[in-house]
Amino acid sequence: MPGHDYVLLRRTEALSEPFAKLVADLGALIVRVHEPRSSEQRHSPGRGGPRKPRQ
């Protein structure tokens, strides 16, 4: 998507996956990253929860 940068990390398991599956998975993940999330999902602990104010 224009205006966004992505960082890809490789897992050893990916070396045995068909390339077409890797491309399809990547496309689905990019779409998922840009989907709007509900308020509950935005504040769930563990990933992307509320940030502490900088001091």
C-alpha cells in the first residue's frame, strides 16, 4: 500500500513452503493489517495496547 513500509522476517519453516502460498499469505496479512479494528481490539493487552506517556 502506498505510504507504508513493511518489515518481513523469515522463519526457517518458510523455506519448505511453496512460493505461491508465501505470496498469498503476505497479501492476506497486508490486507489484515489495514483493516479497521474495534475499540476492544485496539486496547487488548499484549499487542498494540495503550502506550505509556513519554516522560
